[in-house]
Amino acid sequence: MSFFLELWEFMRERKKFWLAPIILVLFVFGGLIVLTQGSAVAPFIYTLF
């Protein structure tokens, strides 16, 4: 949890709030890949890319 707090402090102090949506999308795609490994949904996810 301290990593996220440090990241938030960095973005707040340096006024780099534009990084937040990029990081959020990366986490969503990472979670999607982890959750769909070995499932029946995986072929449909890969066709999106």
C-alpha cells in the first residue's frame, strides 16, 4: 500500500495528474489478463487486440 501512497504523493507534488488514467488503464488490463487466463473468455479478449 505504501507504493500507491508514494505514487500519489509524487503525482500531487509534481502536478502529474495525467499519469493517473494511464496507470488505471494498465491495472485494468493487467487484471483482465490475469483473470482470463485459462478461462473460456480468453479467446474473445484476445480478439479485441
